[in-house]
Amino acid sequence: MINEEQRRKLKEVLGYHYTDGVLKILKEKKITSRNGKAYGSSMIRNVFNGLNENEDIENAIIQLFVRTQEEEKEINEARNRILGIQ
């Protein structure tokens, strides 16, 4: 389960529009609910906010966090390279 401290850090990086990214990761990994349907945005938000537990969704949230941090790092490095900043 995602605790309050983790939630703050995740929200710092992911912001408030993270559900589409999580849904994309779940789709890539072919992870569905017990009845074989894709998870909805509300379930993802409930897991993020600690109202539900789901290890697959929690892992997808963490994976999105890592991807987002890597993308931000690459963007900053590219900007610095273009601007001649080391």
C-alpha cells in the first residue's frame, strides 16, 4: 500500500494527471482486473490514495514515476547541452 510520505513524493513528480500513464503501463504488461477488463482511472486513483490495495497498479505507478524522472533528466541534460551549461 502506498503510504502518505510516498504519495507526496509521487505527486511531486507525477502531478495530478498520472492515470493515463499508469493505464498505458498496465496495457503494455497486459494486466487486467479479475474479470479480464482493463482497470479504470478511479481504481488507479483509489490505489494511489490508499483506499484500495493492488500490487500490480502500485508497481505501475512506481514504474511511471521512474520513467517520468528519467524523461525529466534527459530533457534537462539536453537543455543544458544546447545552452552550453555543464
